[in-house]
Amino acid sequence: MAEEVKQDFSQTGGQILTFISDEKVYAFKITDVTDIIEIPEITFIPRTPDYIPGVINLRGKVVPVIDLRRKLGSPDFEYDAKSCMILVESGVYQAGVLVDRVNDVENVIPAQIAQNPVKDSTESCFITSSATKDRISLLNTRKLIKD
Amino acid sequence: MPKFESGMEGMLDMFVFETGDLLEKLDDILMRTEQEDAIGTDDMNEIFRTMHTIKGSAAMMGLSNMSTLAHAVEDLFFIIREDPTVTYDKPALYELLFASSDNLKYELENIQDESIPLTDFSELEAKIHAFAEVMKGGSAPAAPAGGSDKESAGEDFGYDGIFEDGEDENILTYKIVYSQACAMPSMRALVLMRALGKIAKVVKTFPVDLDADSADDDIAEKGLYIKLTTGSAEKVEELFGDALNVESFKRVEKPKKEEKPKEEAAPEQKVQAPKPAPAKAAPKKAPEKHEQAMLSVKLDKLDRLLDLVAEIVITEGSVISSPDIRNAGGNFDRFNKSARELKKLTDELQDVVMSIRMVPVSTAFQKMNRVVRDMNTKLGKNVTLTFVGQETEVDKSIVDLLNDPLMHIVRNAVDHGIEMPEERAAAGKTEPATVTLSAGYDSSEVVISCRDNGAGMDKSKLMAKAKKNGLLTKPESEYTDKEIYNFVVAAGFSTNEKITEYSGRGVGMDVVKQNLEKVGGKLIVDSVFGEGSTFTIRIPLSLSIVDVMSVDVGQTNFSIPITSINEAFSCTRDRYIKDADGNEFIMQRGEAVPLIRLGKHFSISEAEDDITKGIMIECENVNNRAILMADRITLDQQVVVKPFPAVLSDMKLKEAGMSGCSVLGDGSITIILDVQEIMNSSLK
């Protein structure tokens, strides 16, 4: 199912939320993003992989946190006041993703999108920003938070 | 083609729920009357009413197969009711009735699946009709089916005054003929009227009163006439064309010559046809009277309510113990008084909401009657099923969950546990073969057990089989009786040499065990050779609000359910023992109790190491006792257990001893521990 949605995106384009992690520009489809918040207090849960620093209380709901740097194998980073947590959702799965800082919302058209030929990878397509000419990696939300 | 009338999707849930309920009740009555060997008038009426309601609602949904089947059964009972002296083959009758009930249930289950076509019940119906014929033949020759004489009436409209003089030119008149298979054309007509209401104005129908008892027969005989005005005749015709069971429809023109239709007997008097129309209506009114006090509510609404109440309890805690108030100083007498009032009210609210969800386990037990009955017929074992404590109330979700495990266990008891009558006689057993289902509470658990007085299990046989299947993990001599009996529920373990319809593949019990474990339940097997076996299910009362003692370990807050805690104490060094293998113990009342350091168990590096500085919590459950060590106790409180978020579901947190988490009043999160799992994984 995730595959279909992704396919659609490379054909239809749409809005994306871009952000930076380890000096690289990434993006989520705006439809996957539910919220952007300051980093709240994180409660450690034992016996979880190290890219999950714990869970947060999001208005009474317990939501797991994913450290994007650790998940993608980048060096650790002292998250500061500019850092954010992007809350994303894919089906029943919901998670807060820790990023260095959030950039912008961009509108992209199919011409800017190049599909990742590797099926079901964490970065589903590569987008060339129309404003900055940056190379943006669109993350596969489902794959990032569940696998 | 959709299975049911369009526009009825919203009613589907209700239909499935109500019909399922009715079928359950029907089964109960059938079981009882079969045992008592007599059908009383009340039961007869009840069965009649049930079938009639099912027929009606199935017809409303457009499920003609269900409604005709229900109709056939109704006819059967009509014969019995009209002539109580009629003689018939009782076992065969019950076989037919149970088969009908099963078929209807099956159809209900599949109703939402578009890929499964509607089942054709015509074979079963034919059997029922044949049976009915035999019965009729046995009694006084029944009145020949009347009413067919009207069919040859041709263009005769059959109703008086369809076309009045000086009628508005714009009024269109349609004649609709329903197919023979349609059990309750009046019901279909009502549905059709409702749909019509959106696109046309119905002026009049013939028969005039579609709710009337005679409407069904009138429509079947003479067709349905609808007089309406509309802006779009095409749309109306399209609607007629799409409606279920409509065989034909045509627009009728006002006859040129005003010819009075033949003055036939009034429709009401013609109803001597096989369908007992007037009789139907009377019993239908009765159940409504005493069901008014009950209300069926969707379960997810109750879940939501429970969630909300839980949140209120927690929020109340955070308001009352808010640091702002504590730091403000001054006199808080009035505040404290109000706070106590509030606490009382929320406690009561919580109790009430919990009690709404409580249902007696009898609903799950009653279904087993049927299982045992069927097996008795097939296996000839003549087992009696008895219930103890069936009024025990448990959360609705638990009752739903019990159905499958109980079915497996009861089948197992009847098939494997109870011997054949000859064997029982040979073993000198005089008491009747009995399977007893009992229910009760034990601390915070519901205990359901199934005891049979059959052959029991042979330990040496079990052991040999376990050995053969390679299930042994330690030397044979080290196995306790309990462990040996529990082989029975291991995967692929069946001591039955023969595979029967009911059991013997060794799959069922394993699945039962796993399903129970998923919800924190346990399955315990015990047996005495020659005297019988007992299967016991223990499931935690699904109370999502639990009393816990919260402790800190390093930076992490854990909560231990109070029900597993014996005592909490500070420890002195002289009570500490460490054996040669590195196992740690604390001397507690003369016994060495294993010590589990939570910090070590959860790999939390900053946890307290010194046993004299930490806090010891002695925990106990059915099989084990252990002392958990934490850094410090933070507080006793009530928490709402929430499952871990879906993202973490594959991370085996439950197996590591964490059953869920909870958001506390101050917004922080605590992890709820499952002491049983911690002991299991630490004390190997």
C-alpha cells in the first residue's frame, strides 16, 4: 500500500515539509505530518533499539520518538533550541522524529521528482528543490518508523 | 451485486447483532426443550416469535435466503402450535432446527464479506418442507393451500377503488409484482416507499395499510399498486427496476370504462392460506414490552467512555495534588473538602462505568451446551454439562475472548477426557459422565475451569510422548507433575491415537494457550489418573485502571501493580547471599528469595548498586516469589494502563516484563511492570 502512495506522489507531486539532519536535506510528505513541536521530555524505555530514545506524552497519548540521526547512522548531535520533533503518521503507526531543524514547506511537481529505483527503501524519491536547487530525499514514513 | 438492499448498510451492524442474539436465545430454548422432551406453549411462542423476527428483519435487509429459511422453520412450528397433538419424529425435528440455526449463524458471519455469495438454503428448506408435509399428513389433513384461485383474475385489479372518478391527471399508477421467493413483500414494500419518498410523492398504495397483517398475502396475490406524483417518472421506474425481489412492474392506465372490480370477500377473511398472518402479529408485540428497560450500545462507545473516565481520574489527581496549590501556603480546608467530594464522585463514576461493561460469563458458558449436545449425538458419550458460578460477571471483552478457548477445552474434555460408556462401566464408574464449567474470582484474576470426571491423564504416557516429540529440555526425573501435564498444551502434542472430527491434531490447545497469553492470561492443566482432568484459565480482570506502587530506577520510573506485591522493605547486608554461580538472594523469614535488580534486568547503568540503599519489593504470584530491587519508592497511585504504541509492538517489551505504560498526572510517563514475566525471564 505504501508503495502505491509513493508511486502516486512521484506522478502527482504535492507539498513536502523539508528539514535538515546531519547537513542533508530530507522531507516528509506534508500529508504524513501531523505536528511540529519543540522537543519535550523523553521517557526512556529499556530494551528498545538505540535509535528510539524513548516515548513522549503528546496530549495524553504515548508516542515513540525516533532519532533520525541514529536511525540513518549519522553521528550523534546535541539537539538544541532550534531542533524540532516532527510528528508523523502512517496508518496506525505514529512517531515523533527528531531532526536538527525544520526548513520549509515546498510545492513540488513531478518533473522535480526522481523515483528511487530501489524498491521499498527508506528514501523513496529524490527531489530537486526549485528554489535552492538542493537535493532533497523524501523519506518513506512507514518504513522509517516501523522497520 | 450487493448482498442486501442498498441504503441498508447503516442497519447492518444492528441486524447482525440482533439476529445473532436471537439465534443464541433460540439455541437455548431448543436445548432446553430437547432435554425436557416437551415444548411448552411459552417456548413454542418464543421460537415462533424469534423466527418471525429473523424473517422480518432479514426480509427488510433484502436477504431473501435467510428470510425464506426462517419462514420455513416458522411454518414447521405453526403446524405444531396449531395442533399440539401432532406426532412427529423429534430427533429429526431438532436436527433440522439446529441445522437451520447454524446455517443462519454462518450466513450472519459472512454477511459483510462481499466475496462470499449468499448461501443457497433451498436444500435445507426442501427438507423442512418435506418434514412439514409428513407432519401434516400425520395430523388431520391440513386445509389445502387456498388463495391461488385469485391468480387467474387477469386484468382484474383485485382492490376496490384504485381509480377514483375525477382523479388528478398527474397521478401515475404502478403495479409491482414481487417474486414468489420473496417472503415478506410488505416489508419490501415499506422499504421501497421510503426510497420513493426522496423522488416522488406517494399518494396512496393498495393494499392501503402496508403494516396490516393481511398485507403480505394481498401483495403476493394481487400485487402492489402505488399511486404517486413525481417530476421524473424515469427515476421512479429505475428505482423499481433496482429494488430487490421485484419481478415486474408496469404503469397502469385508468381503464376507460369504470368497471367495478368483482366484489370479493374482504382480504382479511381470505387469510386461510398456509401463512398464519394474524397469529404472527400478536406475539410480536409481547417482547417489546419487557425489552424496553434494556439498551444496546456499541462497544467502542463504552471503550471511549471508559478511556475518558480513566483520564478524568488521572486529571483529578493532578489537579488536587498540583504543586501550585501545595506551594501557595495558607488554609486549604475548603479546597480539601471539595477535593474529597470530587474523589468520591469520580470513584463512583469509575465503578459505574466498569459495571456497565460487566456481563455474566453464562453467555459464554451457554454456548457450550450446544457443543456438548452435538458431540453427544455424534460420539454417543452422554455427557452432562454442568455450570458453577455462571453468574460471575466479567468484562465484556473477556467474555468474547473466552468463546474460543472454552470451545476447545470443552471439546477436548468430552472427546479425550470422558471415556466411552462401556469403558466407564468397566472401570466401575457409576456416576454419570460430567463436564463441569466453573467461574469465579481469585484476587485480580478471573478463574474459569473445566473439570471432567473422565479417565484423567497417564503421566508415563505423556512423558513418553513428550520424549518422542523432542519436547524435553531437562532430564526426565526433574519434571514435576505440573510440568508433565502442561505438555498437553504444547504444539503438536496429542495423545489421541485417532484424529477425530473434534480433536486430536494437537493444534487447538496450543493456539488456545497462545491466545490467552496474548491478553495476559494463563492456561493450567491438572489431572488425576483415573479420576479426571481440570483445565484452568486465569485471565486478569480487564481493569484498565490499576493500583500501582511507583519506583525509580536511575532516571526511569516503573510501576508495579499492587496485587503482585507482598511487602516493601529496606534490607540489611547480613540478609544478602550470593552463591557461587553469581545468583543473588535475600533471606526473608528464613527463606532465600531470589533477588532481581531491576537496574540490571533493564540494563539501566545509573541504577543504585548498594542493596542497603535501594528498596526491596517482595513480589509473589502463583508459582514464584522474588524480590525486586529499585532505587526508591516514589508513590502509590492509580494509573491507566495503555499499551505501548504500535511502532514498538515488535520489540518484545511484554516478554521483557513491561506490560504497558501510563501517563501520570504531572505529564510524565511510567512503565507498568509485569512481575510474572520479569520472574520468568530472570529466574531461568
